[in-house]
Amino acid sequence: MTAPAVSVVIPALNAAPYLGEAIESILAQSFADFELIVVDDGSDDGSQEIAARYRSGDARVRAAFLERDLRTRSGARASNIGLDMARGAHIARMDADDVAMPDRLAVQLAWLHAHGLDICGGQTRRFGEQDGEIWYPQDQAAIAFELVFRSGLANGAMLARADVLRAARFSEAEAYEEYELQTRLISRLRLGNCPQVVLGLRVHPRQTTRVLAGFKEESRQRLRFGHFFRLFPQARLEDFRCLNAIARRAALSDAAELRRAADWLVRLSRLPDPKLRQRMARRWIEACDGCRGPAAQVAALREGVLARILAEP
């Protein structure tokens, strides 16, 4: 059998209400040279039956069924099984509760090759309980700066060279496996995001980012610490604490901490990407609004720093 150009890997755990729609969105892709691998992580809600039915009805669909491990805090184990099964030259990750845009694979493959990337993400749009587009930076340097606060690519919208992703793998020790992968690889590989919306991101009460929020936040703060000091080895612990508070949307304690935040947000905005500057500006406004320092001192800083963040570098 000829190897496909793309292997799409969907890890699934108790995703029965959404899995069929996720699978259908891949089977309907405008780019046809793919296989779809569903790795069920021990579901007990009918997800396995859904995956098996699609496997029986479509030669492009493969499936694996794992025993449930109650220690599992992420989709890393199922994703890694999918990486091992994949036969394609490229591997795309897809979450079991999301919906791929019809031209997702075509758009991302074209962008990856045109820009010489190892890993390509894209823009996403929420649907369900919330709506609105989620922006991700296009360029490597902007992704590195955005990773100080959050993931630089949407995990469910990732497409990568298969050899790269197999060598890297997802950490099964981390609850926030995609953030671990991105902060580990950002200085070693070529990462980017295409400007098109490639994925509909479903917002619902059972999504893992909400169900496992405590585990994931603890994981992300630890990983953020390592990433920040790799980027800025001369920084001080007070700098990290300040930016970590902004990332967590926690209140800054006083005007001195707000001034520290100002210096860092200006520094992190000094790239050509205007949307990155807008994101840093939004963080600055939120930091000002939540600061517990004297209102007069906050007001004295607010507009001047905002102008510096938004100014072209």
C-alpha cells in the first residue's frame, strides 16, 4: 500500500457526542491523500463503537483501542500511539471534539512547504458555548514571545513533518503536553502558523482544558518558568513572577510591579507583527485595570506605556 501524504491522528477519550463530526470533517477534506487514525484512550461512552464503525466503512480510517489508565492527565499517550501507527510523510493532530475546515490539510501543507517549516499551526475559531477567533502568531520569534503567556500553536490544529514529530513525541509526564512540546522545540525547529482559520474549536463543559484545569495550569506554570529563562537567562525571578501573574490574569500588587510589567511588555512587543503588539497591549490594559497600586500612579503609567507597546519597532 502506498503511504499517504498525511496521517491525521485523533486521540479520543469519552468523546462520543462529538467524535463522529470530527471524523467527518477530516473525511470531507479537499486534500484527499491522507489516512485517519483514531486512538481511543479507554472510553466507556460509545466512542470505541463510533471509531470502529468508521474503520469498517472507510478504508482511509484506522483505529486503536487502549485500556483506560486512570493516571492519564492528557492525550499524550494516545497521540504517541498514533505517531507510531502513522505512515504519512506528515502528521496532523486533531482533537476529537473539534471540526476541521474543509481545506485545512491543503492550506497547512502549502504553508509548511512555502515557508520551510517543520511544524505548522493555524488560526482557530471557537464555537459552542463561546465564539470568536483565537489568534496565533505567524512567525517563529513572535511564537517564542507568545509562549511566555500561552501556547503558540493550537494543538488540535498542528501539522508537522512526521520524522520531526516522531523524534520529539509528546511528554506523557505533563498535563499540558502541547505546551511542553512547543517550549521544548521552539529553539530547535522551525515553527509557524498560517493566517487562515483551519479549525473550529468546540467550547463545552467536558473539554479537557476545563475538566483538568488545575493539573494543566500547574504544568503550564512550571514549563513557562523554563521557557522564560531559556529566552532571557539574565532575567530575575521577580520578572518571571510578574509575567506569570499577567499570564494567569492575577492582580499585580503595586505600582513598582506594574512598572516591571511595562518594561517587559514593551520588550516583548518589539517585533514587526502588529497583532502581537495588540495582544501585548491588551495584557497591559488588563494589568493596569487589575493592579492594586494607587490609582493615580497606575493612571500616570497607562497611556504612555500603551503607546510604546503599540508603536512600530
